Amino acid sequence: MALLGTKGGPAIRKGSPMPTASLLSLAGQQVVVDCGLGVTRGLADQGFALKDLSAIVITHLHSDHYLELGPLIHTAWTAGLKVPVQVWGPAGLQACWDGFLASMAADIAYRIHEEGRPDLAGLVQLHPLRVGDRVQIGALALAVGQSLHPPLTETFALRFEGAGRVVVFSGDTAHNPALADFAAGADLLVHEAMLAEGLVPLLARIGNGDGRLMAHWQRGHTLAHEAAALARAAGVKALALHHLIPSDDPDFGPEVWARHLAAHWQGPLHIGQDGLRIAL
């Protein structure tokens, strides 16, 4: 398991982490979970051969989770991809993929005609997800739960099971007590996290948002201590904090995150950093 991009939100600055993306390697299957900006480089840096890309799951349609979906698949295609890629996510992904193909039509046609590559459109199969779905991805069983991320409604938590291990992704979500049952007994819970005292400085650094952005953070995301309490309630074996808000403020480094969780979680804890590998 690798956290490829651990930043909450789409903006990047010098030295900041990259937006959300993960690589789950379990039961002989590799699944990319979310495709924020930088996912392609993150995969390459993990030693992942892009031509072997086969499965992608998108949790919801915010840019920091799917901005690089098309570019990842296209780059994999130029790197030798010749077998179908299965993509699961909200129904709106079809419009995203169709728009990407249209935007790159001249380049795709050129590479088919001049380089002999297979038709890229024919290599991608999109599957809309709904809460309650159960999907088989190779030897992995995927169960789809509901995350709480208004105003979107197609927002998913993911539970992967295979080879006797369970990994759960919270997706972007407000504090969601129901997730404790969904994540019950997992070997690893990968949960988004936010520090309340970091929000005002973050809003000031962004500079072109207002109180509506603050309201979104507060109604659509989970405070770090809430994520820790949920992990304890679910009886998970380890907790990884992901999609960190803030993620690039030196006043809120890993030691600050750990301090905020100390009273709420005493088990194995992984504070998200780009490229972090977590053994399962």
C-alpha cells in the first residue's frame, strides 16, 4: 500500500505534497484509488510499470481526486498499455473521459496512425458505482459505502478485502459514525483528516476564497481526533491519515498531528506523506 499524494485540495505550492492518490497492492492485484494531480509520477516513483495499469477507482468528482485520470491512462498508453483498464466511480466519469478523448483526439489519431498503437478509447471500460455495490477486481472484493461530502451525493467509502486482509478508504467525508460499522475490524483504515486551528491560516494563504470555503471544510471534512475516535470504535488495527488539511504549513507538521491524536488513538499510526509505503 502506498500513499502517492496526501494533500487535501487541488492547489500545489513549492514544496507541498501532491493531491489525493493511492496505490493498493493486495492479493496480487494493484488498484489506483483516486487520480489527483501527480498520480502518474507518484506511480512511477513507486516502481509501478504504467503499462500494467488495470484498475482505477475514483471516490468522487472533485478535481483533487480525478484531475489526472485521463492523463494517467494516456501516459500509460504511450508507455505500452495494450490491455483494458477498468475504471469505477461516479456516473459523471463518463463525461470526463469523453471530454478528455475529444480534447486529445488529434494526438490519439496521430499515435494510432504513425506509431501503430491500439485505439485508446477501446482500452477503457467505465463502470458507474452506487452505494451498496459489491465489485470483484481480480482477487479483491470491493464493497462501496456512503461518505458524507455535501453538496455531492455520489461520494464513496471503499472496503477492499483479499488475501485475508481488509483495507478501508473513508473518501472525503464529514464525521461519519456509520463508517465505524463499514470499517469494522479492518487491518488498515485510510481516513481523511483536518486540523481546525490550521484552517484560518490556510484560507489566508489561498487568498481567493471566502467564508464559503471555510464552511465547506467544516461541513464536508473530518477533524483528526474524530477520525481517530472512529478508528477506535471500528476496532481497526492501524490508522493512516490521508488528504491532510492543512498539508503544507510548517506550523502543522507530523508531530502536531500526532499530538492531536494521542488521547484518541494508541494503535499504529501513519501520518500521510507522499510516497509513504504501509505494509499490510
